[in-house]
Amino acid sequence: MPGLLGFIHKNSIKETNENIIEKMIDSIMHESFYKVDKYINSSFELARVHLDTFNPEKQPVFNSDGSLCIFFDGKIYDYNEDMEKLEYDGYRFKYKNDAEYCLYSFEKYGKEFVKKLNGSFVFIILDLKKEKLFIFNDRYGLRPLYYFFRETFIFASEVKAILEYPQLKKKLKYESVIDWFNFSTILGDRTFFEDIYLLPPASIMVYDGKDLSIDQYWDYDYEPDYSKSEDEFIEELISTMKNAVETRMENDYSYGLSLSGGLDSRVILAAMDIDKRKEVILFTFGPEDCDEAKIAKKVSKKVGLNINTLDITPEMIIENAQNMVYYSDGLVYIGYSYIIPLFKIMKDKIDVIFDGLALDLTLGGSYLGSLLDKKMINSESNVNILNLLVEITTLFNDHELDELLIKGYNDYKSLDSFKKEFNRINEKDKANHSDIFLLKNRVRRYVLMSHVLIRTIMENSVPTYDNNLMELISKIPPESRFYHRLYRKFLIKLSPELSKIHYNLTMVRADYPLILWALGSYYHLKKEGLKMLINRLFPGKIFLPNKRGYLNFSQWFRVNENWKNYFKELLLTEKTVSKKYLNQKYIQKLISEHEKGEGDNALKILHIASFEIFLRLFFGEGS
């Protein structure tokens, strides 16, 4: 995705003669409409590749004496008063944009000023007198930046740009491969490449020409406030959510919102100012007869807006699979590849898409119920919770991994990686400990990465990660977040009309009692299980489609000939690159079992296919 990139000169290498910065830029120029800003001196080569939406003014921006400059990617909010103070102190703003504000704040207050920034951002400040480089990112790591620091210091918004550095020898990191198949993603800050890492959230990175340091300026800190009633929390949630959405609609952009059958996007719609909401363009994904699209249409009708339904076809996934893997450096599986063609269609109508990322987890407690069910909240040991989290997030268990991986590549213990990341979290409350782990790993490395890919096409805005909202949620007792307990009441108070519409995971109204939510969820799980049983007992004779979601990988593998042929040719031929690491007989078994209805191996096959494409792109011939 677009973003910041650059490297530091080493006297022993004549990088400028090799056009390294141009190669790095070219590697992430996925669309012709991208814009590029550059800065090159005897020590640094830096660039910004951007969509010309947020902060479109030319960069870098310099301070008055030319001793400092900034490259900024992203958007920040709620700083008008602070900017006025800087103006009062004599700072002259030419653009009055995010980049200038951060540059002058750094000049006046030093690097600690980043603690108050509210938004989604990565920025670089160069101290040209001291030849010192600072990199800052937001609290949650919403805009990825990768880096390499050994013989030299290189950084970029995509790993492939770092790989353009000629002296860097790329090597596959086997622990990351284990993570990928065990947990559907890579944990912590690793990538698929040795010595290339993802910048942690809330980082202040400093390079002084010799050493590289990273300090964390913020972390999740749950401090439940039991003195407040749920009604008091609900009132604060409503005002805070409305403010988060309102501040993100102050600029003159064309806004869009993708509605699903869930609650997160519905909350954003409900929190919008009624007049401004009329200008928002709504989308949902099809087929039109799936539950997600039906619910989205009911929501749009309730607020008096039209909605655009964009159909997702099986062919769309496989036709865009290679680009998906390439854009994401292998870190997003190909099930999300519909993002590329559909958001290109949406770009014709909007500049910025609203995103309700992770509210289901932070406020809805979507994983807390499992802890409560298994009576682990009051456990004195973290072992049981650790095991449950492994169970929740596992794709291939250890036994299946032994079958999948060629001997010699299965020596790494997947649970060691999991324990390492789990034990990094300093939180006494068991429920909140699990949520922080999931936010830092499952959400940041799996869910967020697919959302980040939207920015290869357009900017997104994430009011659910507003600092004030997150701080408020951190004060809500975990008991109130179980099973969407408070979330449900919050939606009812925020928008009584929208709460009367069904929730896709239960297929009962959002304002119905929790007992009916539980029964609805149980009923639909059993209903889908019965369909799978009938399809398995009568293969080729009876086929009952699943119409709950707009993606139905399990069915497509069984009934779509294009899918069957594509994945078999990709994974089961002499051209298959991953056979060096993966057991083709076991992969054949997974495909055969799935086609016969003996199991649902769709996600496993898709992750194997994603890894195969990754190897072809980054380690195959001509890569």
C-alpha cells in the first residue's frame, strides 16, 4: 500500500548510482494515480507514495530555518486548539495540515508530543543538523511500516520495497511459516523474511547514524471503573462515538460506508450527523440473496438512503489472488482478494471509506464469552486461557502441522511463539489479558492487514479506534462486555430504529433479549451443520447452499469447476513450489475430503494456496 519509504547511505556503497530509491518507489506503485514526493541528500533518501487525498500538499515540509523536515502519511484529528497555540507562539503555517502541525509540535515540545495524537499515521522527522531520523506511528499500528537494520537501515510501507536494496539477501523465516499455518497469520512483529520486522504500535524509532532504538510511548491499560452504572457508560459511549465520527467528517471528502449484517458498521451510520449522513454513499456486498446484503438493505432503507450492492463471484477471488499476495507481501490470505476489484468500483464514487474495525471485540466482547463459558475468568493460572486462545485461533493444530510440513521444517514449536506473545502482555485481569493479546495479534496481524489493503485504492477512516473511545472502553468492566451485553444496550439507545433490525450472527433483532440472541446463534449453527451433513450424505445429488454470508468458500470448492481446477493446478503439479516445504499427498487428502463433504478444509486450502503464490512471487524464478 502507499506510504513512506527510504534508506540510509553507507559510504561503502554507491546507492545513488543504482537508483535504489526509484526501484523502491516503483515496487509499490500499484496504481497510476499515486503521487510521489522525494527528498535526497548525502545521508538519506526518502519518499512518500500517496493517494493525493489526506495531506495532498507537497512534502517534505521544512521548518523556518530548514533544520527539520517531515514526511507524513495518514490523518490526525482534534488538534485545532494546539495549532492555535503554536501560531500564538510565532509558528507560521502555510498549509495548516497534519504534517506542519506535527513538525512544529516536535520542534517546540520534542518527541513526547506524539502521545496526544489521535488518528492513523506514520511520519518521519529528519534533524538535518544532527543527521538524526525519527519515525513515529499511531497507538494501534493502523499504518504498517516495515524495517531492516543490519548493514544499513531501510524502511518502507511494503516489505517488497525493502527487498529492492541490492545488498539485502532475502531468506525465508521458518518460524513465520509455522505461525501462518498454525494461526492463519504471523504473530508479533515478524514477517516472512529474516531480519525484516513490522514496526510495533505506539513506537518512537530513532536512528542516529549508528544505533537504532525503539521506545513504546503507549499501551493498552484496562482499568475497570465499577463506580459507574451501565447507563452512565452508555451515555458516554454515545457522545464519544458521535464525536469520533463527526471529527472524521469535517473535511471536504466524498465519504462511503460498507454495510454488512453486523453491528459495527451500523453503529457508525447511527452516529453520523443526520444531514451529513445524507451525503454518504452506502455499499454492501452480494450475492443479493445472502443474509448480509438483505440486512444491509434494511438498514439503508431505515435511514432513507440508497445502497449499492456489489456482487462477489468465485472467479473474482482467483483472478485477483496473485495481486492480493503481492500487495500484502504474503501477509493476507487470498480469501480477501475481492477487495481489489470491488474497491476500484467504489473509488469512482468516494474518496474515503469508513471502517468499523474491531468494535465487536473491544466493546462487544466477542471472545470473552468463551472464557466465561469455560469458567476461566477467575482462574489463577494463565495456562487454561492460553490453551483456549490457541483453540480459538488455530487453523492447523500440531498434529495436522506434522502431516502438512515436510520433515525438517516442522521442528519449530508453534506454541512457543504463541506463549512468547501472550506473556509480553502485562495485564492481571484474565478477560482483558485475552482481549489485549487478540488486539495485538489476531486483529493487528490478521484482520487489520486486510483492511490496510483498502488503502492501495482509497483512504479509510477508523472512528472505532479513536483514542477517546478506546480509553472509555478500557474503563468498562469485562462482565458488561460479555455477549455484547453493553454493546446491545448502547445501540438501542443510540438508534432505537436500527436496533430493530436483525443481527447476522443471531438472525434476531438487535434489541431482543440476550437469551434470544443465544438461541438464535445456536439455531443457525445447528441449521448450517445439518446442511453440511445432508451435502455430505448425498454428494452430487442434493446441494443445500449456505446463504448467510457473501463469501462461501466451502461451497465454491465443491461446486465451482474453475475453483477446483485452479487450486489443483496450483498445489498438485510439478510446478508447485511449496512442495519443498509442504506434503503434497496431505494437501491432496485435504482437497479430496473437502470435495466429498467429509470435512470443511476451505480455509486450510486457501492458506496453503496463499503460501504457494507467495513463494512463486518472492522466491520463484525471476523474483
